[in-house]
Amino acid sequence: MKLPVYMDNHSTTPVDPRVFEAMAPWFTEKFGNAASRSHSFGWEAAEAVKKARKQVAALIGASPDEIVFTSGATESDNLAIKGAAEALRERGNHIITVATEHRAVLDSCKRLEQQGFEVTYLPVDRHGCVSPDSVRHAHQTQTILVSVMLANNEVGTIQPVAEIGRIAREHGALFHTDAVQAAGKLAIDVDAMNVDLLSLSAHKMYGPKGVGALYVRRKNAAMKLSPLALLTPMIDGGGHEGGLRSGTLNVPGIVGFGAACRIAMQEMHAESERLRRLRDQLEEKLRAGLDEMQVNGHPAERLPNNLNVSFGYVDGEALLVGLSDVAVSAGAACTSAKMEPSHVLRAMGVGEDLAQGSLRFGLGRFNTEEEVAYVAGRVIETVRGLRALSPAYESRLSALASNETGTRGRIG
Ligand SMILES: *Cc1c(COP(=O)(O)O)cnc(C)c1O
């Protein structure tokens, strides 16, 4: 086992060696511009992009001409939300999204608010779920777009997108979903999920960084619009990607993205089961070694590789320092001087103290059982060490000892 152990696969994943192998020739001998129509260098690059477009489309049940390649999901989210808002401005100015969305969605909405759009940020329950009814109630005649992620990047909660998509369609609004974390873990079907726009990122699924895609539904009967009328491009230029995203295509990246999707299609089912088993082992080991902890996210409707845990009576920053040979994320993000609790945990009602003591484990394709055992051991050791120095934890223990019935700690 090599140290440090990488268990932060919601942040990024290593490129699968098979993906790397598929990409390699497209940097050197096959370096053509896929838009060059006059020679074989361009033609072979265009063929490679065509194949990758099919592979990406197949993963989500789309047709290849509905895939727009981008620089990643941040751009896909921006294009979906700002592009739809600008194109549909005549129809209305209201957007519905959720408090626990990724920053790329929330900040795109914030930008639109500065430009006169109105945005409803729906709350979630304690598991991080948004209720379809709340989406229904938030609809106005002015609503043009609903954006709800498929699976959350911090707590893994899977949203009921098929129903939300159906509600959006009934109301004549477009439905966008950020499917970055779900892709390659859950089966995705844009038709069954009633999705009009869907964001993907290669580097979250063992492909390269700097490439992603936006699925754009070709025919939208309810809106009576073609995709070009549906979205205003954010980048103008040579008219690549059907005019929706100009710029010379990142051929090696796109080839790698395609290969990553092909592998995901073939291996997703078995891989998700393996990850779920490892994730459950990790949780069991932590529970066996520690009290005063809670798992965040939906108990069942959750990504198979996600474990987000709050440890009472510990500080997240100290926890990360103690876990120097384990790569995980904290439930709080450093902003300037102090730690800000995550907007996701806060929206779920996790108290500030608990949110501060949270860790996000993201298991991945290359994690082993041995690594899970090691990480569990290190976390238990570190949390116990920090609690041994905590007067609050000590007084809690003595309070419990003096109470025969054994009151519950502050963490249920
Ligand atoms: C990582 C991530 C993004 C951003 O993707 P990039 O390709 O890194 O820009 C967007 N949404 C979610 C849910 C993510 O996890």
C-alpha cells in the first residue's frame, strides 16, 4: 500500500491507464485539428471526435448530435443556465434551483440575479433531498428553467430528478441537471429522467481534466424549440459544436472522455457494488471505533462511493492535520482566515460545530480493502487523540456515567 492514500474521488479521479493509452497518439502523431476539412490529419481527428461523441451519448441514452463538448462541467453548468436564461428571456425571468447545488450552478444563478432574473433556492430536508412538491409550488408563469443536480458532490444524496423533470415539463420550463457525480456510478437515461440539459465532467470519472460535455435535447416538443433557439452560446467564434461552443476541439481530451464513458458503461454495475461494499466497511469500522458520529446524506438514496461523516467534539482543521497521510476533504472550506461550514451541510441543518468536524470520503476505482482498513484506523486514532484533549468531550463522558438511563449525546 502506498501512502498517502487517496480517498477524495469526488474532487477528481486519476486517469485510468486504459484512458491514457487511448489518448496518447492524439497528442503526437495524430495531432490534427478536427475542424480541418482539407486533409487526412483533420479527417482522422474528426473521426476520433465522432467516435467519442457516440461513447458519451451512449452513457446517458442520448444521440450523438445532442452532445456539446466543453472545457468541463463548470462551463457546461454556465452554458446551460446562462445560455437558457438569455435565450428564453422573452418568455420569463424566473429560475428554480436548490440550496445544495454545486458552486458552478449557484454562482451562475447569482450572476443572473444581478441581471434582473429571479431565482428560487429551494431548501432540502435533513438528508439533503429536495421534494418534488416544493418544485411544483415554486413554479410561476415566468419560470423558464429548473436546475437540480442528480447526485450531490458532498453528501452523495440522489435527487428525484425524473419526477422533477416531469413537473418542469408540465409547466413548460426547461430542466437542467448536473450529473457530474452520478455519471459512471448510476445508470442515466435523459429520456426516462425528463432532462433537457445535462452536465458531465471527464475528470470525475477517470478521464482527463479540462474536458466535459453538455447534453442538449434536440427536440423539445413542449417548448417547440430547437437547441439553437434554446441556448445562447457563451463563447463565439468558429461555430464549432453546432455554434453552441466555439473553439478548437481538445481532441486528446475528448478521446479520453469517450474511452472513460465506454469503460464506465461496461464496468459501472460491478464497480458500484464494489465501492458500496468498501464504503459500508469504512462506515462500520468507524462506528465500531468511535461514538458521537453521524453520517450525513440520505441513508439509502446516496452515491455508492460517498461517506460524509461528522465527528462531535473535534475540529475539522485539526483532524485534517492529524490525517496527513490520508487525502480526504473536510466538510468546511477555508475562506481567508476562518473555516466556513459547507453550504450543503448547513442547508441540511447540520449544526455549525458538527459541520466543522466533518470529513468527506470519496472512494474510487483504485481504492482497496487494505486502504479502507488503514484509513479507518487512522481516523479513529486521530479523532480519539483530539477528543482526549477536549474538556467538552470529557465532561460529556462524565455526564453520561452519572446518568443510569444514559441520555443520548447531542448527536443522534
Ligand atoms: C466537479 C464538479 C463540477 C465542476 O466540474 P469541472 O469539470 O471541474 O469544472 C460541477 N458539478 C459538480 C457536482 C462537480 O462535482
